[in-house]
Amino acid sequence: MGEVETLALLDVAEYGCLSMTGVDGAPYGIPVNFVRDGNTLILHCAPEGRKIDNIIRNNRVSFCVVGKTEIQPAQFTTRYESAIVSGRAELIENAEHKTALLMKLCEKYTPDHLDAAKKAIAGSLHRTAVIVIHIESITGKAKR
């Protein structure tokens, strides 16, 4: 797929799989909600744990999204669309910046509840980490 179509897939996908290198050198992947904002992906998590430890150790990550799929049994194949991002993850520390990025997630996932989202963000900001993935490369592939 071309870049425009690949970015469009990122915009409509509900979740993706964040892959990184573990502190022990082993691969580690985890499904997460996210939103694309220009040339970045935004996600959130707990402020401590395996994901955070991995990113602190090595901020190079891969992010994979799978869109529509349809198994074609008689043809022994699958129709699909996918996007793979390579980039560097950054932990956002500034409270104002974190709040703005979390609102972007809410605009995607809870657009009818933005007033409540503001209150929820304010109440849980101290126990929420925000990660931005700076997209360095992106590829998309589809079989339709």
C-alpha cells in the first residue's frame, strides 16, 4: 500500500501491537490502544512495568496494525491489510503535554464523553504514563 493508504489504516485501527526488546534481550510485544497524530503515535500505560523498563533501556520499537481480514478457504489464502511502523519511543513527562496527548486518545475512543474525559485525565494523570512513538519508517501491505 502507499503511504497515504497506510496512514489511513493507522487512523481507523482500534489497536496495534507494540514490539520492543526486553531488558533481558528477548522480544516483547503487547497490544495497545493508540492514536496517530501527524508523524507520531500516542499511547498510554501504567507509569511502571515491563513496557516502561524496555523503552528506557532501548527506545527503538516496532508497531504493527492489522486491518480488515477475510479468510479465503477455497483459495488457501487470506485477504488482509496491515501497517508496520518503526520508530523511537519517548516517555512524556510534562503534565500539560501529557494531558493534551491523552485528550487526543479520548477524541478517538470516547468522542461523546470529552467533558468526563478531562475530569478522568486530571484525576489519574499522576498514575498514567504517555508514550509517543516518533515514526521513522512505515510500510503497508494488502491483499484484497
